[in-house]
Amino acid sequence: MADKPLYRIGELSKKAGVSPRTIDFYTSLGLIEPETRSAKNYRLYSDETLLRLKRIEQMKQDKYSLDEIRAVISAWRKVSSQEQVSSKLTDFQLHLEQLQREVKELEPVLNQLKPQQAKHLFKRIVPQTAACVEALMLLLNKSGIM
């Protein structure tokens, strides 16, 4: 089995599209951790860290605070042996939270629409929304959560 690639800060910085200072900052906050250290005491980061960095940056773009990001990262660390399922559920949770934010941002705009404009818009959105909610309910019922 091949060894996992490990990256020094400069390499990780380029791959993630963030500055080395950002990596230092996230490391100091405990949002990311080096996988190991080299013989010359360089911090070495894994592909997992690269993925986590990309998720953190996406969450920042989605207007999450550092405290919210820290809470989500903490939840990720409690991942069970079904890591893939947990990861998908975490992604799903993040998408739902983003949708909630977007709906709140749209609310003032929707309130200013003329009745005919609103009716036309809702005719386009409601079937997709209903199908998505129905699929979610079926999944929750099937898994015994509800």
C-alpha cells in the first residue's frame, strides 16, 4: 500500500488556495492539525487536511463564523466508523443551513413581488421543493429516525 502524500505548509497553501498564514491561524485554533512532523521539524499535512481546509473556506464563503466552523469541526471529529455516511449527513446539514440563510435573504424580496409574479415563481419552485421534502421524509422514515 502506498504512503499517503504529505504536504508542507507551502504546498498545502497552494493546493488549498489559502495563504500559509491562514494555515498557521487555523492550526493555532485547532481547526486543522498536522499529520506528523518531518525530520527537520516541518509540519506535514495530509489530503484529509486539504479537504478540511476546502470545507472551512467554503463555510467562510457561506458566512459561517469561526465559532460555528469550530462547532462543525468538533462534530466531524466525533465521526463513527461509518465515516462516509457521517460525512454525507454533515454535508447535508451544511446545505440545509445554507438554504435557510438564503431563504431568509430572499424573504424581503419575495414580499415585494406583485401577486402575479409571486404566483408564477412559486409554480416553478413548489414541485421541486415538494419532491425534495418527500424524498427526505421517505429517507428518514426508512432509516427509523422518525
